Amino acid sequence: MVSTAIAEKVEEIAVPKISLDEWVNNPPSDGSEWVNGNLTEKTGMTLQHGRLQGRVVRLWGNHIETSGTGGEVYTEVPCRTLEQGRRPDVAYLTPDLLAQYGDLSTLPQSFPLIAEIISPTDVANDVFAKASEYLRSQCQEVWLIFSEDRLIVVLTQNSRKIYVADEAIASLVLDGFSITVNELLS
């Protein structure tokens, strides 16, 4: 009993509690997310993860520039969902939302298009719960990229699709953007 009470006190001291509003107004620079009332460190970052994250940014960014779509592509930037404070691996902000919210420290909703790169340590239930959370918070399209399994799951308000190999993903949000799984994961 005593050791449990001591461990709880040590945990309280080690991880300062802040509210979601505090997190939104002043997101920590350590890259943590605000999940279920606690600051949580994002884990699972590997060279492969970083390479793929950079590739998605480059491909989406090139498309918005060459197509004249506009907007901006970000990595690991804070947004508020209905329940949590998150930092998607890659996120696209439309020109309208960029004009409206581009100067804030935290986007007050989910980004319209989000890519999460799934690491081997991620738990499937958590990954799909996060994607559903984004969709409930004004996101229109979430890409869950499983590089080791060489597949991409795309979730929207109305559909859930799994893409493999040479199957092309046509983005709902980035008009005219299309890529096969093999091209993205090459």
C-alpha cells in the first residue's frame, strides 16, 4: 500500500498536469501530445519513419505547388481534436484554413488531410481510434501508412479502404493527387 502511494506521488511530480486548453495555448516544445489528460511522448520514430514522413511532405508539397492548389504541408504540428491535443506525422492545411488559422500556435480542429506513419510498436486499436478521432474533428481524410506491411489504409467520413502494391490512391482532399503504394513506399 505504501509503495503504491509513493509511486503515485512520484508520477505526479515527474509529469506535470496541464489542461487541454493550456496545451492548445502553449504547446510544449518537446513534441508531446495531450491524451486522456496526460502529456504523452510520441515514440517509434526511426530512420524509416523519418524518411517516409519526408517523402509524404515532399510529394504533397510538390503537388500543391505544381497544381496551384495552395495551402501548406506540415510535420508534427499541434492540432486540437474534440478530445485531445495531437501532432499528426504529416498534415495538409487548405488555403482557406491557412488564411483563417495560419498564425495560431495550435490548429483548433483536425487538419483536413492527415498521414500517420505506423511503427511496429503502435497498437492497432490506438491507431484506428486516433484516425476516428481526427475524422470526428473535421478531418476529411486520414492515411495510415504501414510501411513494413506495404499497405496504406485510407479513412474518410464515408469509406475505409486498404491499398496495396500498384493500387493507386486518389486523394479526396488534394484534388488531382494520386500515387500507388509502391511509388510512395519505394
